Amino acid sequence: MKKSSTMSPVTGTPFIESAPIKDRRSLSASLRGGFHPVSGDTASFSKAPIDTPGVPETAVCAPATLRLAEGLFERWNEALRSGNAQRVSRCYAEDAVLLPTVSNVPRLSRSEIQDYFEHFLQKKPLGKVNQRNVKLGCNKITDAGVYTFRIIDAGKTEYVPARYTFVYENRDGEWLIAHHHSSLMP
């Protein structure tokens, strides 16, 4: 599709209809400082749009299935079982965000995520999904639900139910965790 200023405006939205193509933004973008343009044209913005390929680009979507989501969780769980924090951290993208279960500190890089797991793995955690809801997208899988962790602390085995969200992204042919949130059940 060729970009042009003669494209049809969005009807019924006066402030967008009158704006040049490059300045059209979603309502959510305007609430977040205008960094998420509706089109792929980012010339007038300092950040690229989220989940929006540039207009001349074609997105190639890797197959995403429920079974793949289950397998990605199992890969992560096996990394936990290994006790190797570096192996666990390699399941995450370099710019991943981890909002962990037993820490109030967000982890914003693979090295920070590895640091978290250096400590958490001392409890020999092992997760089991109790309930999941999977949403599939283009090069993205969101797996959210409830899991229970078996942990061993001071020789005592405990079972800790928690809520979770994993957002997996296919980056250069490899599925990695881009966002992981886990919190104790209230």
C-alpha cells in the first residue's frame, strides 16, 4: 500500500480527519504522549509504533498454537528445574520485563532477570499450570492464568498459588518471553 496524503480519513473523527496522515494518532497514543501513531509512519515521533508494521512492510507471522504456548511454559519450567539462572534468563528477550512473584523490584533486562532467578532458584521452584487462557497473535502469544509453585524453603515444601501472564514474541525465529508478570493470589 502506497502512502499518500490523499488516503481516506477516518470518518466520524473530526480531529483525526483534518490531521495530515503522519499526525494521525489513536486516543490511547494521545493519552501516552503521542508516541503510538495509527499508521506505520514514525517520522514525526521519537518511538516506533507498538505491534504495527511500517506501511511498506509485510508481516510474516510464525505459527502460534495452544500447544506451542504449553511447550514454551514447559521450556521455562524445565529451565527452573535445572537450577541454572542463566538458562532461565535465556528464555527471556534481552529487553524483557519481569514483574516477579517474590520481589517488588521490576526486572527490565535479561541480566536483571538472571539476578532475580539466582536467588529464587535456591527454593527449587517448580510450576504447574492450574488454569490458562491463551490468546494467539501475529508473532505473539499471551498466556495468562493461575499456576502453583512448589518451593522448598528451609527444608519445608510449600505450595504457592499465583496468577501469571506470559507474553511470548517470535523474534528472528525464536520464541522468547517479552513480558512476565506473576503475583501471589490475594
